[in-house]
Amino acid sequence: MKKAKLTLAALLFSQATFALPVHAQSPNNSDLQALRFYLAEDNQEAVRSEIRRLQLRYPDWVVPEDLSELEAQNAGDAIDRIYAQIEAGNFSVARDLIEQTRRDFPSWTPSDSLMSDLTIAEAQQNFDQVVGLGDANAAIRIANDSPELLRCERINNAWLLAEQYIAIGDTDAAMRIQNGVVRSCNDPDILVATLEKSASIASASDLSAMADTARAQAPVAADRLTAVENRLLAGMGASARDGSSASTDTASAGSTRPGGSTSTTRPPSSGGGSSAGLSAAARAAARGDWQSCLAATAGGGSASVLSQRGWCALNSGRPMQALTDFRDAAARGNGTTRRDASYGLALTLLNLNMVNEAASVAASTRFTAQQRLDIESQILDKRGVAAFERKDFRRAIAYFNELERLTGVVRRDLALLRGYAYLNSGDRTEARRQFLALHNQLATPASRRALASIGD
């Protein structure tokens, strides 16, 4: 009798099995939730029962030999994979993953931030491609359709867009872009570079109006911006502003950037030299023709000529020659010439990552206020990075904080580094505050990773 009952039970089970709908696919994350729960509880009997149920429902499903492969996944893991594809530029794959995640996690919807990051990244790639192909009209269309590309954090896009307008002969539109930059951004390096880039298409009055806006945006760099404005006005044959003279320009048109990258560094105008060769070198330097500048100063031995040659060597990527020229000019010159050659020497040492040597030059030279700000800010920058790399996180934080106090700003990459320094030194609360401030300012994969590194 007992055997008959078992047979009947088996028959009923068999009939129930064939009545189940057959799905020629694998179980999704929702289907696997119960199995994962039993695996986590190490309930082997329930695990075997759930596997049988899934095999009946999904006949094509192959059970992994290693059941740990079925460990619980969550939408966060999928989001990380989506961002990885965005960073790699695989936008169609990222969209496919978004749709797959929707299916796997029915209650999940992609955030506005994720979709915005995807859209901006794709627009950036498209913009870069058409600029590289020289298709100015296509670049302009993409930028107009994606205004997020023109944020200060992506400043090179705005400058490139202005160049596209110049390429099609629309200098008024190019000036509107450049004026938009100085109205929106407050990084002194960006403002200085924008003035420089506008000089070829701006009138003297337009340039001065732009400089006024730039000074309002970055009051801490007002003297530097005025010095750059006056030098550019002098190049146009216009008078200097506020009774100052372009010959006293001591500001760089973009300083040597910490971290190994450099932008064009303009010399202070050299005094004490009136030779044709020095004049030719100065004209070549004003238009960024460094090779002609080097040729014009070849063989010159005066402090003014040596200093001018040092600037041209530095900007043409010859820091060792610049080092020799600036040292000789500082040793032979006096007054302004010696000071400005020492400024060039300090910048060159920083370019070569010789921070202590640059600090020694700064300590023994009476720089102008702007020159000292340039040098000391770069010293703090480099020392902060070096301290972080040797895991001296407290000292790194001190350097970055002093840099912010001195200049009023900290570049985004350094601000992220400071957040990690707080995290690595055990101050999770401050790290979270730093990362969240950056994320709220501009959400990026880097800011998301930073916040994720803190955890709950």
C-alpha cells in the first residue's frame, strides 16, 4: 500500500511538472533571489529544492558547478558595470546594460544623473571626433545641442568651440563664447588663458571689457589679469590701463602647471636691452614663436638676452637650457632683470619637479606679489601631492588647505586627493563632506567612486 501511494505521488508530481509552462531562457536576478537566500543561510535541503524548481521552470538553464557564482548581485553592481562602459566609450553597450538591469531589477530605474553622464560622455566623444576631422559645423551643432560640454570643468571644449567659429569666419560668435567663459569661470588660469586666446580677434575695448569681467570673477588674481591685459594691449598698439605700463608686466600668461603639464609661460618684459636681436626675440615670444626667439638670442651674453632666451627655451620644451640661461641671467643682472630671471628659474625648477630648489630661490628673492603667489601655490601643490604619495596624509591635507587659503581655490583633482587623504587618515566624516561637495558641484564617475569608497 505504501509503495502504491509513493507511485501515485510520483505520478501526480510528473503530471504537475508537465503542466508547468516551459521557458527557453535562464532565470533572471528576481528568479534567483530565493536560491541566493538559501545559499546565504547554508540551507542545503532548501537549495536543492529550489534548484529543482528552477530547472523545471527553465529547462535550458545550466546550474553552475560552483554555486558561489550565484552570490547575490544588486543594482549597484550593475551600475558600476554601466559606468565602466561609459568610461570606456562603449555607449551602446552601456545602454544595453541599462535595459538588462531594468529587466533584472524591475523596481530600478536609471537615475537622471546616470543618463546625463551617459549623454554628456557620448556628446564629448562625438565633439572630439568632429573637431579632429576639422568639421567645424558639426562641432558647433554638437556643442549647441549639449551645453553641458561648455562647463568650466570642460573648459577646453569652449576654447575649441570658439576656434570652430573662427574657422567659419564668425568671430562675433567666437567672442560670445569667450565672454561666456569669463562670466562663468573663476579659475585664474582659465581667465588668463581666455584673455590670451581672445587677443587675436578682440578689439582693445573688447579685451579690456573682458578683463574687467575676469577681475570681478577672480579678485585674488586681479593684478595678474591686469598685467596680462596690459601686455596684450601693448601688442595691439593700445595704451595700458590704469596708467600702468606694459613693460612692467610680471605675470605669466598661464603658469607651469603642477603635475607635469605645462601651459604657455610668458616672460616679464625684459629691461636693460635695446638691441635689434632682443627686440626681435621679444616680438617672436609675443606671438609664441619660440624657435625664432631662440635664434634671435643665440650668442647673446647680456642678462636681458639670457633671460629672454630662458623663457623661450622653457616654452619650447627645453627646461635644462632654460635652467642655465636663467641662472646666468640672475647672476649677471640686477634689479628687475635679476628678479624676473629668478622667477623664471623657480618656474623651471618646478617644471623639473625640483621643489626644494625652487623654494630656496623663492626664499632669497623679492618677487612681486603675483610672482610669489605663482611660485608658492605651485610649491604647495607639488608638496601636497608628494606627501600624499608617501602616505603622509595629514601633511598632504595641510598643504592643500594652505593652497586653498593662499589662492582661494583648489583644483578638482587636488580636492579629490584631499578627500582621500582625510579618508586614509581616518576622518571619514570630513572625507564624505569633501567628496559630496565635489559630487554636488559636478557628478562624475570619479566623484561616485570617491563616495562609494566611504561606504555606509
